[in-house]
Amino acid sequence: MSDDIWQRDEIESPCQKICLVHEASGLCIGCLRTRAEIAGWSHMTSPERQAIMADLPARTKKLRGKRRGGRAGRV
């Protein structure tokens, strides 16, 4: 069976199937979207989705930039 029937011209979701919202930032640690963005994704226009996708790299630093592991996290 082919998935061709489900193909659309819309931008795909950034979902990584790791659905856990980081409490301090309010971002999903998998896709880096807010809860409101995740909930409204299917109703957004293509330009709205593109704007969010373009912002995701900056969000990576916001969420993951503060993480400290190893010895640095213990001192």
C-alpha cells in the first residue's frame, strides 16, 4: 500500500514524536513548538507554518542552550 494518497502540498509538521513540554520555556522538547502552535497547526495557513519553521533554529538555543551536563552540571 502506498502513502501517495496522503501526500499534500502543505509544509510538514516538525513533530519528532517526543511530546514533552519543557516547563520553564513552554516549548515541546521534540518539535520546539508551543502548546498553542501544536494545537493550531492543522488550522494554520502555509505562511504561518513557514514563519514558525523559520523560527525553530533560534528556539533550539533557547531550550538547549541552558543545559549543562557532566562535571559542569555538578559544580
